[in-house]
Amino acid sequence: MVAKLTRVPLREAFPSEVKDLSKWVQANLSELNSITGLSLGNASVEQPAGDFSVDLIAEDDTGDKVIIENQIGKSDHDHLGKVLTYLTAHEAQTAVWIVERPRNEHVQAIAWLNQSSSADFYLVKIDAFKIGNSDVAPLLTLIVGPTPEAKAIAEEKEKFQARHTERLQFWKGLLEVANKKTPIHSGRTPTRDSWLSGPSGVGGISYNYAVTQHHARVEVWIWRGPGRAAENREIFNKLFAKKDEIQKAFGGDLEWQQTEGNDSCKVVAITDIGGYRDPEKWPDVYNWMVDKMVALESAFRAHIESLNL
């Protein structure tokens, strides 16, 4: 004889989140471990977090805290807020939210958190069933958890944000030095981009600072707009015809770059003194960049003006 599996309202199995559901989870961490892949132990109930109390705090196999929030009914913003509050209050790196009916927006929110932070978030669905006249049997199902792909995205976002912050500080320092020596970039503000452009007085030709992690450069950049590659190359060739005169005025060799398949052309001076990831070298990098920019503008000014564009 095959018995019938019947879903039971969770309140029938656990009348109280605190007294019943939390205590069941505390006593059955092995069930939670089996679906999440965690190794939780030493769970304690109702630990304070400011004016609130987290349902459970456990430890993983490294001894780090893991907060567990339990909810009967539909997931809501209040419990999501509690998960984040408890995580930060207890300086935990892992949070588990066990809920009877996860809303789609909260599934998406937990997935986003796994992609956007260094912490790990698990959203677990809990159901209750009977087989025939058996006792109630809770069932845990993992809905969302951290994945290698999500963690890779989170790490890349952190690097991206760090890169932007570092470049912003780099340009702030550079402009402080540059504005004392030349007005070319006096109207610019620090940016998170990898370059900073200044006008030449002729449309489509600019004097640019550019920086990478460990290199910096100054350049004359020629770009008159999309679909005007032939015009850009014509301007480049006119300037290239004065190469010896320009480089003599500049005080050294320049890289004349006309890349196939790229609409723009540029003339570049580059240094390996350092870049935005070398803050201890920034003073030397700033001095090099500003001095070379002054020399570049002086060497090109008359030739650019004579183009009559």
C-alpha cells in the first residue's frame, strides 16, 4: 500500500517561530547542513543584536559566526532587513534565512547580495508534510545560495569599485599639481575613468592624461567622431610629416600610433615610473606627467593650429 503525502500548514507544525521553529532548527542543524553544504554547530537561540534578537547564531567549521533567521509565512522586507542587521551586528560572514514562502523579489535580492558582497547568503524554504497519519515531517529546500560564479562576480565588483576609488584619488592629486603649471586641464574635475582630456583649441584633437595600474602616459588624441577614420588619419599624417620637428621641440621620441580598425589616432609618451596602484610613487608620476604634458602642448600647438580645421 502506498500512503499519500499531504502538505501541512507550517503553523500546525510550529505554532511559534521562536519557541518551536527556532528550537527545531537548533536541534536539526544536520538537516540544514545537508542542503547548504555548511558545517554548522553550537547554535544558540535568541542572541541580542542591539534592540533586537537574532533567532539563532551558530558556528561553522572555522569557528566563524553564522546567523539564522526563521520566518513562518511569506518572506517580507522586515525579515530581510533583520538578516542584514544581524549579520553586521555580529560581524558574521554567513546568513541563512529560513522561510515558509519565499517571494520572488526576495529570491532575487539574496542572489544579488551574493554577487555584490563578500558575505554568503542562503535562502531556504521550509515545508511540513505528513505521510498518511504520520507525525509532521519538516522539509528544507535550498532556494538560493552562494555559487563560485556569484563569488567571482562579487570579487570583480569589489576590484571594480577599488579601481574607481584609486583612480579618483590619483586624478585629484594630479590636477592639484597640473593646475599650478598649465591651464590645459584647469576646467576638469577628478574622474573615475582611466583618462582625463583637455582641449587643444581644435575640435576632435585633445591633450589627454591616461593611467593604468603601473604605467602613465600623456598623448595627443585625434578623434573627430564616429565614421571619420579617414579624416583622423589625414590629420595624423599631416602631423607625422612634422615628426622630427615636433619630437625635437618635445625633447624626446614619441610613439605615433595609428591602429588598424580603430577610428582614432594618437601620439604618446609613456612612463613605467608607476600608475594608480602605486601611491607611494604618485609624486614622481605627477611631475613626469605634468612636465611632459607642458612639453607636448608646446611642441604640437602651432602645428595643430595650422591644420585649419
